[in-house]
Amino acid sequence: MKTFKRLITARELPVFIALVAVVLLAGIANPSFLSASGATDILLGVAIVAILAVGQTFVIVMRHIDLSVGSLIGFTSFLIGDIYAQGYGLVAGLGAALAVGLIVGAINGFLVAYLQLPSLVVTLGALYIVRGVFNDYAFGRTITAAMVPPEIAWIGLNRLGSIPYLFIIGLSLAIVSGIVMRRVKAARDLYAIGSNPAAAELAGIPVARRVFGAFLFNGALTGLAGAVMLGRFNAANANSGLALELIVIAACVVGGVTIAGGSGTVWGAFLGAILLQAITRTIGALGIPQFWQQAFNGALIIIAIAFDKYLNSRVKTTTIMGSKDA
């Protein structure tokens, strides 16, 4: 009974229902949408956003945000291919990508956690700095299929049955991260920080260290996700990852991760990423002009925030009524 009640009150449930509705609508309008190839296209398209949404969730639940992920994943995607093409091998490319991700995450985390600068401003600045360094490094060059490490190309092009390996990587990461956020105390502390930073500090939670760690993790994950982007497109250039951060944040918000902090799960963010990709595919299946995608995504964000505000008001009302009854 408790399990059923927890299921129907879960923040992820409306996202799942919306996803089913979108898929059924598109399937009725265009039967090919529900084919194996159609499902594979959705899963392949969602891989990058889903992985980035996992890392972003760790940051958003603390009332912070990281806008630098689009520039960072584009840069590391290019970097892996370029280092491999210069003859240094895949391990060197992945190591460089991880190092860049850690550096950017550490700088963002230090400025937000220890200097207490607004994460929105810090990461917006990082977005432009990384993009500027990226453009200077790329200098008009393009990573072609011949420059992509064969291991990454193989993972990007192949699948287990009808399920792309890239999606399996994202799903595995979401499952492991979800368990960590539910079971590991350091990860649970992030929710306490998002709910009330001052109270978390008084409770003995090392707030600055947790904030720094979350940004560091997100940076490292984004850096390594460059390999996923390279495998997905089998190419990279100076525009790789452009504006991707907005889609990632949208996936988190739509998936029930509260911008105000304190609630949300990586599983919800993962579902949000799938829902956005399904909507994108549905727009094509229904013959609606592609530019309406941004309008639908924007409307979903507003609806998600309004729904979250409604849930929070219900919780507060229930708490107040319970206190009066007592």
C-alpha cells in the first residue's frame, strides 16, 4: 500500500504519463513512429542530453545551475578526436577531456562554494570563456569520421538489439547515480542544502565542500560525455554543443527537478530528456514546422514549474493543517 501511494505521488509520474501520451499521439498520426527504427532514433537522440541531465541534477537540487556544460562537452568532444588524430591514442584523449572537465568544474565550484558568487553568473561566464578557448583551439578545423577513435565510433554506431549502446551508457549512469543520491549520505546532503542552506550548515553539513564536489562531478561527467557526443555524431566542430545547456536544464525541470532546490531525481531528469526528444520527433511525425519545438519546450518548462509550485503549496497546506489538528 505504501509503495502504491509513493508511486502515484511521485514527481516523475506526470512526466511518464505525458511521455506515453506523446508517443501514442505520434504513433496514431504516423505509425512509423512506433516502429523499431523510430524508437531507436529517439533513444539515440536522448543519450547526450540524458547524461548531462544526470550531472546537472546534482547541481540544481542545491539551488544552483551550470550553464557551461554545452560549451564544455563540445570542446572535449573536439579535443578527444583531435588528440587521437595527432597519434596520442584514445586514453590520452579521454584523459585530456577528463582533465578539462575537472578544471572547469573546479573553477566553477570554487567560485560558487567558497567565494559565494551566484552560480548563474559564474557558469554563464564559464560558458563564454570555454567557448572562446574552444573556438581558438579549433581555429576553423573539423573533426571528421576518419579522426574519430574506432572504439568510440563503434559504440556510437552499434546497438544491443534495437537499443543503442549510447543510450545504455546513459541509462546505466542514471541508475547508478539515482542509487547514489538515494543511499549515499554525501549525496543526500545536497537535498538538505537545497531545502535550506543555513539550516544545513547548522546541522553540521559541510555545505561549501558539498557544493564544490557537485560542480566537480558535473564538470568531470560533462568532460567524459564528450566521447558520447563524438560517438553520436562521428564528427565535431567549433559549434558542437552550442545551446545544449538550455535543453539539459529543460529536461531536468520538466523531469521534476525543482529549480528552487531540495527535490528531484536523476531518474526524473532522465525521463524529462526522453520526453523532450519524443516531442521533437512527434513534431516531425505530425508535420508541424520544426521551429515550434522551442515553443513546446518553453511551454513544458512553465507547466512543470507551475505544477511544482502547486505541489509545494499543497505540502505546506497539509503541514499547517496537521499542526493545527495537533
